[in-house]
Amino acid sequence: MPETAGGTTGATIELENLTKRYPGHPQPAVDDVTMEIRAGETVVFVGPSGCGKSTTLKMINRLIEPTSGRISINGEDVTHIDPVRLRRKVGYAIQSSGLFPHMTVAQNIALVPRMTGWSRPRIRDRVAEMLDLVGLDPAEFHGRYPRQLSGGQQQRVGVARALAADPPVLLMDEPFGAVDPITRDHLQDELIRLQRELHKTIVFVTHDFDEAIKLGDRIAVLRERSHIAQFDTPEAILTNPADDFVSGFVGAGAALKRLNLSRVRDVEITDLPVATVDDPLQTVFDRLRESGTNEILLLDRRGRPYKWLRRGDLMRAQGSLARAGALVTDTVTRDATLRDALEAVLTDNAGRVAVTGRHGEYTGVVDVQTLMNSVHELLEADRLDALEHQHDLEESRAARTHAEQEGGAGGRTE
Ligand SMILES: Nc1ncnc2c1ncn2[C@@H]1O[C@H](COP(=O)(O)OP(=O)(O)O)[C@@H](O)[C@H]1O
Ligand SMILES: [Mg+2]
């Protein structure tokens, strides 16, 4: 496996003619699936309930044994290797985290490393590293029990556990299906950030097409028995769905869904003058005057956006900022989708939102005008692509018809 300073990166997964028949069922649950998942990519399986997504996924780590077919990881046939050895290559995270309730967070995360025979100090360091990776303070969380955590925190621990033994492959079965929509958004953003650091091969199952668009480098739209209806990039599926089944899955509002494909990092993030709560009022005034803007963002002691202050607020502040200005209610990270950002700026009465870094610290601002311009450019580019694709199709159709006519005419003269 390729090793980098950050750990083991992704491996290629090949599924060849993979089939699962459950006893007593006339139809296979998964029927002859062949696909290649490239090292380091995130592939999302999306399809209706019961179409065989989980069964396909669980055959990759052999929680379910295939009836026939072959699975290989980085060229090695793993169809018959020891399942414990396979677990080291393949991390697994599921809905409702699947944590063992009688074990602490640290014990849960240590599970596979312990099975694999790591030394105690190495396991201890790894647990702390994993908690930090998923945004939980190791000192605070390692001794807690799952029931003492929120749903989102449990899910984070589930991801930490799946990654603990540094496997090249991560399988995730509707991992964010049981949390509320806002927490789900955050968990998705974090998975994107993690993946940019780790470059694992991730196979992610969901029935939510928006989630698939947001997370997938490629999406496999599956119909019954895991038949692949289309396996392509989100852009290609949105702009050229293969058939009516896929169109049905894409659903209405493809243009809006397109916004899930671009991130805040892709648009221009501007700087606003800032001050911190400890700055004297005079400094706040001076910054505002120097910048020539009408507004300044007040940060808390940890550098996180705290309050929007306008000139008028300062005039009325009369020596104290305690009651002046408007609290910051919403922020986005650079990994948030343009759709999330658009929602934030459209509900903000001044039409802007602060962008924050990994620890919630201020990094800039995006405003409604910037976003609208980017959205317009994106949709325009898509429209041109689709037109070009249409043009290519028509040309190849015309060429085929022409060749057939030539061939037909030739046949008659002989
Ligand atoms: N252990 C099992 N025994 C018999 N049938 C099963 C079993 N597990 C799943 N199935 C059936 O296999 C099909 C695919 O299930 P599953 O892979 O869980 O679908 P999905 O994850 O897409 O919702 C369904 O028809 C389901 O009823
Ligand atoms: Mg399932």
C-alpha cells in the first residue's frame, strides 16, 4: 500500500461478476455486478431502498459472503482471505454509529488496532490522533460512553473507529442517515475535509441523491439487484442522465442541485475589517475608517466571528460594545457547498456570511453578489457542455446513418 506522512492512502477495488443469492429467494439480491473503484476516489452508491446497496457494500468486507464473483483490493484477490486480515484493509462505518454501548469512546476506537496486536502506547496515541482528526477533544471525549454523546458526536466516533487501523479503504453505509439535517451537513463537510487530507478509497451508500452529489467523485446509480443504471461523475449524471430511471432519481431542480457540486473555496472570499472583543473602541473606529467600509466584524477571543457592527451601531454604542451590533448566527466553512452558502446569504438581511476555518476561526466573507455571479457562470458552462454533447451525438448519428445508407446501396449493387 502506498504510505505517505499522513498514513495509508487509497487502494483500487475491483468487483467482478459479484452476485449474492439469499436462500429461499428466487431472485438474487445482487446480480452480476462488475465495477472498478479507483484508488483515492469517493464512489457513492445511490438507489432506492432494497435495491441491494448494503448487500453489495458488505460483500466488499465480506460481512456478507458473495455467492459468486470476485473482489480484489489493489490487485490482491480478497475473496477468500482471512476476514480479520481484510478488516485491516477495510474500515466500516454505519448508521447510528454502531458503537458498543458498554465500551468507552477510546475502547471503541481501539478495537481494530487491538485486534491487530498494536502496542498499548501506539494505540493510545492513535486514539488521540483519531479523535482530533474528527474534531473531538481527546481529553474530553476518550473516557465517555456512547450514550453520553450527541448523535453527531457518536457518528464522528464511528468514523474515527473505522479509520483507526489506517485502512486504505473506507466503507460507509448511510452513516449520516439518523442525524438531523444541520448535523448531517456538518458531518458531510467534515468527511470532505478528511478525505482531502487522507485520500482513502471511500465507498459510500445513500438513498439521498443530494448527498451523493455532494460527496461523490463518481456516483453509481443502482436499480434493482444492484444493476448499474449509470456510473459517472455528478456533473455528467446531472447534465446527461442515462435514462428515465436516472432522471427520476435526479429529480426536479437539477440546476439547484448543481450548486451542491461547487464549494465556497471555489468562489472569491473577500476580507472584511475585523477587530476583537478586547480591542478598545477607538481601534474599532479607526479600522472602520481606514477600510472605508460600512461594517466591521467583531471576533471573540478565539478569533471566531461574534458580532457584525455597522457605523451606526458604533455611534450609538456610547463607549461600550456590549450591546451594540448583531450576533453572528450562521457561518460556513470553505468546504460548504454553494447551495449551503446561498441559503446562508439569502436568509441574512445584509446578504453575506462569514467563512470559518477548521476551529471556527474567521477566514473571510462571501456575499450574495459574488455567489450569484459564480452560480450564473456555472450554469452557463453546463448549458454549453450539454449543447456540445448534443451536437456530438447528432453528428455521430448522422455519420452512422450515412454509413448505413452507403453500406445498403453497396449491398444492392453486388
Ligand atoms: N439476510 C437477508 N436474507 C434475505 N434477504 C435479504 C437479506 N438481506 C437483504 N435481503 C434482501 O436483499 C435485497 C437487497 O437488500 P439491501 O442490500 O439491504 O438493500 P438496500 O441497502 O439497497 O436497501 C432486499 O430485497 C432485501 O429484502
Ligand atoms: Mg441498506
